[in-house]
Amino acid sequence: MTPHMLTRSLDRSATIFLAIVAACGILIPLSNLLLPAGSFLQVPTYLVALWGKYVCYAILALAIDLIWGYCGILSLGHGAFFALGGYAMGMYLMRQIGTRGVYGNPILPDFMVFLNWQKLPWYWYGFDMFWFAALMVLVVPGLLAFCFGWLAFRSRVTGVYLSIITQAMTYALLLAFFRNDFGFGGNNGLTDFKDILGFNVQAEGTRAALFALSCLALIIGFLICRAIVSSKLGKVLIAVRDAESRTRFLGYRVESYKLFVFTVSACMAGVAGALYVPQVGIINPSEFAPGNSIEAVIWVAVGGRGTLVGAALGAVVVNYAKTFFTSGVLAPYWLFMLGALFILVTLLLPKGIVGTFNAWWDQSKEKRIPATMASAAAEDGVTEPKMAE
């Protein structure tokens, strides 16, 4: 992927979006670290962690929009890839605790000591090294997506059937990770993290650095998605979305294109989960809940399917609303409000916020062009020919 391909794929809205994300990734950490506490422009540490969580959700929304908005693959199980990336990072963070745990065991995490595990399971080996954990953040979700996609797409499972299968996959993982003998903390999951790369995860500097890193990951993920959808590959993906049978009849190996983009999307979701865990401080099986994946699809629909910018915007807007409304008297009614929001957007803004704005902008631009041409012709002394009397 050449730099020319990346820059060529950017339009004005994409450039503005990247500039805003880059500015937030620089200014918010600096405001948190350099300005005195209580200052009007100082961003508190808890807000840095909260907005960092929103950025991770925006990366997940980008991953879903890449397959749903441009390839027509509606996945209701992308929360599984998000959670797997989070567990990979959580395993590394657990190995960094060492003797500082409740039971002081230098090898086994506390929950294993509590459950009378005698030795570390083989699949925990290597997670004491950051590079290995970072590799697993990509490999585990990517491998699962590749195997699942190869079986599903090769069998030509599409539409609602594929959505149901992805939901069943994430529910099966939910049940598996709930088991105490599975080796991942059971219902409590992984928590009580201490360090990441030798830095205290609770320190203000670490949280600011994680937020900046999340913004950088969002920028990189956005550039990758834009490069894909703006290339010849992206045009084939859109053709698959709009007319899969016709695209296959033209000689394209539709299964290969869908498998590639599905795997890339899963890796992006894994990265989002890995950045999410140290900022939130916990990862447990509830992240596999099918409702989380459905909610992520709503983010994309609200922001604008097939726009990328809208997917990220929808993730931030909906989650900010969730934070606002779940902290007061309206907390018990949040799910009803989320459902109502999805219905209203579907009926009134079927293209989402950004998609509707883009359509309005294109229409207004088309109206302005004839008026501009007419005024230019009048200035040059050219008038409409009159009908003969």
C-alpha cells in the first residue's frame, strides 16, 4: 500500500476527519498533562480514559462499516473479535502483575491460584512478552475470521442467515469464556492490571499515551479502509454488495474478496479491543454478548453506512448519549431509547447522519452549478436563443 494510494483516496471530508482526530490525539493529552488541575481548558484524567474508550469503539465501527457498508456483509458477531483482541492484551497485562497479586504467585494469575491450578496452561505461554501479545491481538481474531469466513462464504451463506450464524458464534464464545475451567477467569474475567510496558496503567501519563495511541490507531485504520474502498478492490466489493450473483457471473471469485475484507475487519476489531482493555481496566465474557455486536451495528447505521466517517461519528455520538442517559433517572430506559433512535434513523435518515448530509450537499451543489453557468454566460453576453415569432 503506497503513500500515493493513501493520499489519492482522501477527499475533503476524510481530510477534515483525520485532522480532527489528530488534533484530539495531541491536544487532549497535552491539556491533561500540562495544564493545572481545575483549569478551564484542563481535561481530567477520567475524561481522557472515557474518550479513549469512545475512540476504540470508533475503530470497531470502522471495521463493521468496511464489511457492511461496502461489501454487504452484516455481521452480528464482531463483538467476538473485539473481545478476543481484548483478552489477548488482558493476558499480557495479567502476566505483568507477577508477585504483586493477592496470592503473590510469580507465574499464576490470582484466579488460577484460587481455583487450585497447578501450572500455567500452554496457551498462556508467551504472553509475558509484549510483542507476542501484540501479534496475538491480530492473529487470533484474524484466524477465527478466516476459518469462519472460509466455511461460510464457500458455502455461499449470505444475508440474514450469515448474520444469525455470526451471532451464534459470538454467543458460543460467551458461554465458553464463562466457564471457570476455560482458563480465562470465568465470569469475573481479567482485571486488577498493574503495568503495561513497565508503566503504571493508572498513571495520568500512561492514560494520556493510550489515548494518543488509540487516536493513531483510528487514523491508520481509517486510511487502510479508505485505501481499500477507493481501489479496484473496493469497486469489486461494492459490486458484490449490490449484485453478488452478477459479479460472480462476470468471473470474479466473490468468496475470496469477501474472505479478505472480513479478515481485515476482524483484525481491526481485535486492535480496538486491545486498546480498550488497558483504558477500561477489565475484560470479561460480557464483551461477547450478542447485544454488544448489535449495538455496534446501530452505531454504523446512525452515523451513515458506507461512509467510514459516519461510522466513527455514530460510535462517538451514540456512546456519548449512552454515558449521559445511563447516569440519571433515565438509566433503566436506555435500551428503549436506543431502539427508538435506530427506528427513527431508519425511517427519517435511512442514510444516516453523514450519508444524509452528503446527499443534501450533492443536491445543493447540482443546483448551484446551472446558476453559476447562467451567470457566467450572462457576463460574457451570451443569452438564451429566442423562439421565432
